[in-house]
Amino acid sequence: MRFVLAVLAVLVVGITGCGSETETKVVACPDCEGTVSKRATTCPHCGAPLAPVEIINSIGMKLRSIPAGEFMMGSRGWSDDETQHRVSITKPFYMGVTEVTQEQYQKVMGTNPSQFQGPQNPVEEVSWADAVEFCRKLSAMPAEKTAGHVYRLPTEAEWEYACRSGTTTAYSFGDDALVNNNGFFEHKKTHPVGEKKPNAWGLYGMYGNVWEWCQDWYGAYPSGSATDPTGATSGSCRVGRGGSSGGNAALCRSARRGEYPPEYRSIRLGFRVLRSSIK
């Protein structure tokens, strides 16, 4: 009897231990946010693919899954509007692997306002409202709507978090822009997306080519830590991130902020999308 009890005790401890270990080896599905084993290739709750982490949507746009996490947003000593503070991103999401291309914009909007024409070049000469309307129309497409996919502009915090991809340096590749091969700096025109090296999370063109509209109103950062911040409640300008091919490398740092009136259009200004889910 004692032997049987001893064996049962070992089994209970073993099962409990395995359960605890499993709990530390799970991730959240970017689609439904359900708990999933890191070894799973598809989500058991919604069937979304988990590996590889790159997916392609109904218009051929590539998106990359970005995990939830924390990071230090902003910088020290670069600019007064980059006050460094800790930010928590509590929900995983999908981010466009590249800036929205002219081909993709044409498919959704039926027009191409860009000056530097090229199907794989980033769309430019778009206002903030144009970018928001693109997201609305893409979300309303039958395949996307049926799947419950919702597209929008990333918040400024989500953009910087994805851009840094776990790094703390001025750029995701280090502090020296001269050794960079990740962005287009000081060029007179845009270039096809995806020609440079991606960051650690598989995102291309986070530096240079075109500034990217973000969801937020431009405003001061909070003095303390923040969770899923969405920026100022009002303002006269929206945030742009990433710099463009018309500026120098210092304007393309991970923490660098731009501010533009929402109606502003420029050959140096485009956007990329974030995809979440309502299912």
C-alpha cells in the first residue's frame, strides 16, 4: 500500500511539474489571442497559422506576427520630444512586412496618387484620411470581413515597438547608420519595397523610403510608464515615423518622431498597416 501511494505521489508531482513547465512555454495567437503552445503550427482555437509567422492576405499583402511585450520607447539626448519611458504592448498583432505599395493601394482604392510611379514602390501623396480609408476598405473586403480581420494604422507605440524588434540602439541594426543596409537615406526618389535587409522580426523598410502615418495625434509623451498608449487625445498634427529617402539617417532612427497635418500630402509620406481581429 505504501509503495502504491509513493508511486501515485511521484506521478502527481510529475504531472504538476509538466503542467507548470507548459504554462511557461505558451504564446498568444495574433488572431484570437488564445493561449497556444510555442510548438504549435496552427492555433487550436481559430485555426490561424502560427508557423511560419508570415502570412499573406487576400490582396497579396504580406504581414508578420508581432508578439506582445515591453520596451523602452523614446531616447535619451536626441530630442526633447523623445522622453524615454517604458511601454507595455499587451496584445499581439500582425504588421505589414513592407509599406503599402502602389499596386496594393490601386487594388483597394482604384487610384494611385504617387509621383514616383512603380507598382512595388510605396504609395505616397496620401493624406492621413486616405490611409485610414484604405484600412477601412481593406477590412470591408469579403475575404477579410468574413475572417474578422480589421486593418488600421499602427499606434506610434506599436510602430516603434515593431521597428525596434527587441533592440535598444538608435537603429535596429545598431548605433552607426553608416554600416546600415536597412533603409534608403538621402535619395531623391522612392525605391521598390523589400530591397534592403529586414529587422529581427522580418519587417522591411522601417527606415527611409517614405515617412509612415501612425494613428496618433502628435503630443508629449507621458512622464511615467504606459500600457497600450494611443497618443494625445487631440491635436493639429498626426504622427509620422521612419523618415524618408529625402532626409538624412538621423531622421530615420527608431525613436525619431515626425508631425504632419492630417490633410498633408507629400512624395515623402506613405504608410503601412496593422491587422488585428474581432473573432
